[in-house]
Amino acid sequence: MLTSNFVLGAAAAHFNGGDIIYQLVVFIVLLALLKKFAWGPLMGIMKEREQHVASEIEAAEASRKEALQYLEEQREIVKQSRTEAAQLIENAKKQGEAQREDIINQARAEAERVKESAKREIVQEKEKAVAALREQVASLSVMIASKVIEKELSVADQEKLINEYIQEVGEER
Amino acid sequence: MNHEAPLWELMDTGIYFNLANVLMITVASLIVFIIAVAATRQLAMKPTGIQNFIEWVMDFVKNIINSNMDWRTGGRFLMLGMTLIMYIFVSNMLGLPFAVVVGHELWWKSPTADPAITLTLAVMVMGLTHYYGIKMRGGKAYAKTYVQPMGFLFPLKIIEEFSNTLTLGLRLYGNIYAGELLLSLLVGLGTSSVFGALGAVIPMLAWQGFSVFVGSIQAFIFTMLTMVYLSHKVSDDH
């Protein structure tokens, strides 16, 4: 049926307008089909990738900025803590100095006080000893005197004698 | 060599179909469609395999468009350019491996080895340039392009439109048809005798390789010129 319609040997005589129409229609159909099934999705994914890359770059930029800011912050903190530490050390030194001074002063005062009290005690003891000695000497001398010189003696003489003895005792000492 | 075309008339209307062309147009379109769809079936953000290839094609056409006009006006022609370059490339390649002759009729050949086909594509492209020229710049600006830069150039501009169309179509046809003709001559020589086969093998290989090259170049040139003509019509500055 189809082959019977072929015009053999007369190819040049006929203008094959059908081919033109067919080519045009097929190309437009192909264009439409590819647009729907191939180029559309392809362009979509490429655009998506473009956006993805752009957003990634943006994110990287942002995180870099953040990191820089963070670094700056950390640097500031380190600097601050360094000065703080220096200040602390300075303070401690000063305090130590003051404390040392204080302790020394205290010790000096204490020593002075101890020395003073010791001196006072010595004097007191000395006085006490002298008084006791004096008393003892007095009674002793009285006893001796009364024993040795059992003769009448006036109280005034006696007193004079005693004092003389005591004087002697005091000088010898 | 001088094979006839299998013509078929549509119900005595005077419209003749070259059934070989119809077949080959269908085959080429199917191949392009299958390649394109297969390449874009599994789209991933990280392209692999055939997706890389189709993205390379897209970048290639993008570069062609970008070398002629800015992307804001040229972006809409990307799909046209990709379809054109792939369709013409596949069409050019189809006639290379073999030609099928049934009886005296040549059935398998490049569809682009027929001037009617290539001129159809060329006229379609030129029609698109006029359409987009009017659509994007308005009728006044479009009409003005015919008298710029000088009024007396008007006849030349008119001639240019026709010569552009003719050369665009006939360049492709000539290259491909010549390639196929020489191939069929070489085949004729190769099948004539043993010595002929020996003599035809080397030129046959060389010519087939060259035809692949020519087919690729012609597909590129056709797309490139399409974009050039489009940019002449749609760009404000040229």
C-alpha cells in the first residue's frame, strides 16, 4: 500500500514540502519535550548548585568573620587576664611587703616590750632582793650584835652601828 | 551513489514526503531525546558520569551565547541552542557509519545531507531572530535596524537576511552531503575489487575521522551563527 505510492525515478521533479513540515514539527516537539524532561531539570539542578555554592561561600564567610571576632575576643580576654594577673602579683607583693614590715615592727615592739618588762622585773627583783637582804642583814646583825655585844647599848647607837655595817656590806657588794 | 529518494505523496495533495528523511529525522530526534533524558534522569548536586557530559554541553552552549550577548537577554536561548547543537551533531554523525540502500532507494543517511532539512532549520532560526527581535525590542526598534547605520544600506540589509538564511542552511548541507558523497564513492571503490578494497581502506578511515570532525564543527558553527543572528536582532548594541 505504502510502497505502491512511492514515486520512483522522479525524485528531482517533486518538491518534498512534507519533509520541511515534518522537520519543523519534529524539531519543535523535540524542543518542547527536552525542555520539559531534560533541560528544565538540568537547569534546575545547576541553578540549585549555584545557589548552594553561593550559600556555602556566604556561610564560610560568616563563620570566618565569627571566628575572627571570637579570636579577637579571646585575645582581649587573655590580655585582660594578663594585666589582672600582673596586678594580682603586684598587690600580693605590696601586701607581702606591708606584712613583712608589720611583722618586723611587731616583733621589734614585742622585743622592746619583753626587754622592758625583763628590765623592770630585774630591777624589781633586785630591789626585792636588796630589801630582803637588808631585812635579813638587819635581823642578823641585830642577832649578832645582841649575841656578840651583850652590853648595854642605846637604841641610837645600835641603829648607828647597824647602818655602818650595812654601809660596809653595800660597798663590798 | 546516485540513489533515489523514497518519495510518498500525501493523498494527492502535492505534498511529498521523502520517507528516508522522515525516518532519519525521527531517529536523530529519538537519539537526542534518549541521550538528554538518560543524562538528566538522576540529577545530583555532585554530577557524575553522563551528567557531567550534559553539563559540559550546557556550559559549552552557555559560552557560545555569552560570547554573543549578555546573559540577561541570551539566557532564554539556552534550550534552543542545546537542542540545536545536539540534534545537528547527532544528525551529522548518523550518516557516517553506514548508508542503507533498499532497492535503489537510500534509506539511512544524515538528515542534514538534504538541503530541504538544513534550510528548514535555517529558516526556522531566522524566523526566530525576527520574532525575538520584534518581541524584545519592539517593532520600531526592529524596523530601525534595517536603516542603521546608514539609510542607503537598506537594500543590502534585505539581501543580507536572505543570504544569511541561505548560507546558514547550505553550509551545513554542503559539508555533510560532500562527506557522505565521498564516503559512498569510497565504498563503491572498496567493494569493486580486492585491490580497490586495499586502496580504499586508508582514505576511508581518514575521511570518516575527518567527517566526524566536520560534523562536530558544523554543529558548533550552526549553533554559533544562530546565536550571532539572534544577538544582531535582540541586542541593543552591536
